[in-house]
Amino acid sequence: MGSTGSVAQLFARQLAAGGPLTVTHPDMRRYFIAPTEAIGSSSRGRPTGQRLAHAPRRGAGAGNGAPIRILDLAHRMIRAAGLAPGRDVAIRFTAPREGEKLAEQTCHGAEPVHRTRDPALIAVTPHAATLALAARAFDELEAACRGGDETLALNLVSRLIPGFSHRPEGRANRMRA
């Protein structure tokens, strides 16, 4: 929340310019974490860096937080500026980009999740393939593509990427939200 590239920063710039605030979809949801939450703090309130330091090493991700609807964030920021959404500042929907999910997932449903000593973090054990298995799968995918076998290629991609689906009209679909 508030980091470079955050939607909160974008909304702040759009508010300063008088709007509109751009939201991709009314149901778009994202997880947010404040820098102090990512870093953690001592009993005196000083940053410790513990969460930031331990998360990559332990394979930890967002834990107890719930995703926030981007539209709700836009409404809150407009109200915090003393304005009324829709009356004083417009909200314009722009449509999700190709492949963009409406809701983030902290992990794939088939990956085992483990609690850590820090209740705000979880550890996820990813399903990993050996290099030999991955190389073979990519060789098969390359052969299917070179041979023009779209059905086989899409089936191979479905095995490689959990959640991948294919639209009947022949174009690869976004990952399921």
C-alpha cells in the first residue's frame, strides 16, 4: 500500500488531477500490505525487518489478510479527500488486461499451506518438477507447436500450468480467477 506502482498512488495522482479514478473492473480484488506490516516491528514500534527478511527464505506469502475490492479503495480515497464518489469525482471502468485475474491467489489450491511462527505469514510448499521433467514437457510442447497440433499443445500447457483453461473459439484463455 503506497509503494511505487501501487493503485493507491495512481488514485492519489488521479484525485489530485480532479479525476476520474480508473478501475479495471467492479469486482477486481487485490491484497494490500503496508510497509510496516511487511517489515514488522519491535515492542517499541521500531521496524525490525524480520518479516521482509524471513519471507523469501521460508517461501512465505500473505497470510491472514483479506483481499480488498479496488472499487472500495477508490470510494474510500475519494471520501477521505472530502468528496463524494460519482458526484464530485467520477470512477471509470477500463476493463482487465489480457490475462489479468479478478482476484489474486496467494497460492494454488493444490499447494500445501503451513502456518509459521508469525501469524501474518504462511509458508507454501510449491509443486516443483525436476529439470529433466520440465525439459521433456517443453520438448513435447515445442514438437506439438511445430507440428501445428493446437489441441495437443493446449493439453500440454494445461498439464504444465494449473488453472489454465482454453476457450472453445480457439484462443488461449486467461488463468481462472
